[in-house]
Amino acid sequence: MEDADTAAQQARDARSIYIGQVDYESTPEELSAHFAQVGAVSMVTIAGYDQGYPKGYAYLEFADLASQQSALSTLQGSIFKGRTLKVRTQLHRKQARYVGFGE
């Protein structure tokens, strides 16, 4: 059972992206609409949004891998609500600890 859960999580991660420089007043629906131009969006999570204190980054899961790859190549550096978005692959938690310093 654990292997199936791990495989399912890896498949979701492969279809997901990290979005940096998100405007603090953005909603999940607005981000979904922006990224829907490259494919069907399954889920949007804005860090801190549920607590009322958005942190300026989000994670977005696409319905398929082709849409995720299209977002990486097409929407990196796109303008959303006056801000230039940073679009990257979603990193695993161990990798994410070391990203961001010196960038």
C-alpha cells in the first residue's frame, strides 16, 4: 500500500509546479485561470492563503505532464497582476531546503 501511495505522490509531483513572486492578493481561482492557458489545472495551493497571510508563492498541479512542461517553458517570467512570475518544477521537501540562497 505504501508503494502505491508513494507512486501516486510522485505522479502528482511530476505534474506540479512551484510559482514564486505571486501577488499577495491573488486567489487560487485567478492563478488557475492564468495557468489554464497551457492546460487543465487540477489544484492550486497558495501558501498561507487559508490563514489569511499569503506568503507570495504557490503550488499548482496540472491534469497531465504535457501541461506542466508547457507551463515551465511558456509561463516562466509571465506577468500576473503586475508581477513577474518564477515558474519551476516542484521540488521534493529535501531538495527544497537548499533552494533560494544566492538567487
